[in-house]
Amino acid sequence: MKLVIDESRCKGCNLCTMVCPYHIFQEGDRLNERGIIVPRLDRPERCPNCRLQKLYGRRLCGACALICPDQAIHWDEEKPYEAQKVVIEY
Amino acid sequence: MSFEDWFREDRLPHIYCTGCGNGTVINCTLEAVEQMGWTVDDTVFISGIGCSSRAPGYIKTDSLHTTHGRALAFATGVKLANPRLHVVVFTGDGDLAAIGGNHFIHACRRNIDLTVVCMNNMIYGMTGGQGSPCTPVGAISTTTPYGAAEPVFDLSELAVTAGANYVARWTSYHVRELTKAVQAGLETPGFSFIEALTQCPTAYGRRNKLRQVSDMVQYLRTSVILVQKIQRMRERGEPVPEDKIPVGEFVRRNRPAMGVQK
């Protein structure tokens, strides 16, 4: 699975940067074509939902998608799906 | 299926301001409805007037966008006309507490099988930031330019006293807890009331030195205290902080409910 921010919906409130336990969402620094500073993704493959959703068969964590007031965060299916080796720091 | 499937994709993005907490509360409510396994055909969302009441317009189910403060009156009609429908009411503090106060206490008293999600943003956001019954003491709004002097209306306490079967309060920052509270409210037969304190950076924060969304959310996080913690402090005889807002589950009981299908 792949973590995606929908730039056509995001209004740049940066609420996702407050809730992610891995600090994957970082405050962005450039305006997009709608004049909104969309958060930047810092190594999104660390997200537990990206890594383990297939294994558990349900949505894990998902706090960013729940708190996003503009429904801009979702996970895309990756094809072909390939396992990635990631380093998790706490 | 997840809560995203309940949204009308053609209506998004919605009109809420940047950082408005109402979108979060809709997410949590839809996630809870999804967890209950209800379908689009047997669920009805009802709302009154205000920012919060725009919510059913973005949801696929049948909905009623009614007159100011009368969402509960319409919801009572829907529920009693067809008890098979699951009725969820979205409402705001100005809608529920100010103009619809009487409907609210009588809906609690009758204990109709409804779930009411109140997005309490402590101000009238849509009409330009007038003070509401839930504006904190000392807060600046367009109708209280020297700071609100009136005591705050505690909606959850009111619902407990008036006889609701399930009452809980969370903030829009506590998404998991809010989802669980809404789900418990949907499961409970009888009137269940969930108050969600939401941030309003545009109308409330701008006038109260909380202009950034993160400042406003931080304010919500730091100004709440768990009811269990208050109980523990009372048992130990410690002084309970007066300025904090209690959050958590206030009551869960089984008074005889109206409109429940036998």
C-alpha cells in the first residue's frame, strides 16, 4: 500500500503532522498550483498501514486519515506489490 | 468498505475553512456507522442550520437539512414514522443549545432512539463569529468584544440531567476515542448524545490569539481533563481544576426508550 495526499482536496491545515506517531507528515515548504502548502511525506514506507495492512487484513493506525478534515489522505494499492525493507526508529 | 465510501465524491472538497474540526467529526461518525455495519439505505442523517449542519450534504445517505434548531424535532418525526431507520443528527452548539434548547431537553426527556453528534466549536462560525451559549468566559467574539461574561452552557451535564441514555464528550483531536464514543452511542437504544469540541481557527481562534490550527488544537488538548481523573482526584481529596473541561463517558444507562423497534 502507498500513502498518498490528494492535493486537489488538501487545504494545508497540517493536522496530520500533529498525529502521526512516526512523523511521516512534515510541514511542506512550496506552494502547489492551488496556492496551498501541502505537507511533505518523509519516507512514507515506514507507515504501519503501508507495511502491514496486507498481513492483518484491516486498517492499522489510520489516525491521519481519520483526523484529516478534508478527506485528503488515503492509501493506494501498489502493483505489483513488493515487500520493502525499512528501518524503524522510535 | 471504509468511511471514505460514505462521502459524495462529487461534492468534495467541502466548504469548511482550513483546519475546521467538523470534517474530522464527520470522519469519526462515518467510521462508527461503518463499524456498525449499517447500509446507506437504512441510515438517515439530519441537521439544522450552521457550519456543522452542512455535513449531511456530503454524505450519500438520505438526509434532511432543516430549519434552525429544529433538527431534533424533524428527527423525532422520522424515527417515529419509520422505526426501522437509523437516525443520526449532526448539530452545532448554536443550533442545539441556543435556538433548539427546548427541543434538546425534551428529546432527552422522551429518550427517543436517536444519536446526536454535537460539534461544539464555541462560537457561531457561519454567521461571522457571534458569541454562542458555549463561548468560554473571557473569550472575544463579535458580540462580546470585551470578553464573554456569561457562564458556559455545559451541554453534556444538561443531557445527563434531562435523561439521555448515553452521554460522552471528546474533542476533535481525540479521533479514536470519539469514534468509539459515537459507536457506543449508536449501539445504545434511546437518546445518545456525543459532544465533540472542535477547533474553529477562522471565527474563534482569530479573535482569541489562536490563529494557527495547531495552536487551537493544542488549546483543546490542554484544556480538557478525563472524568476518571477528576473522580480519582476527588477520592484523594485533591482540588479539582476549575477551568478544565471534563471529557469522557458521562453516563450509560437503560431508561425506557421511545421509538425502538420491538
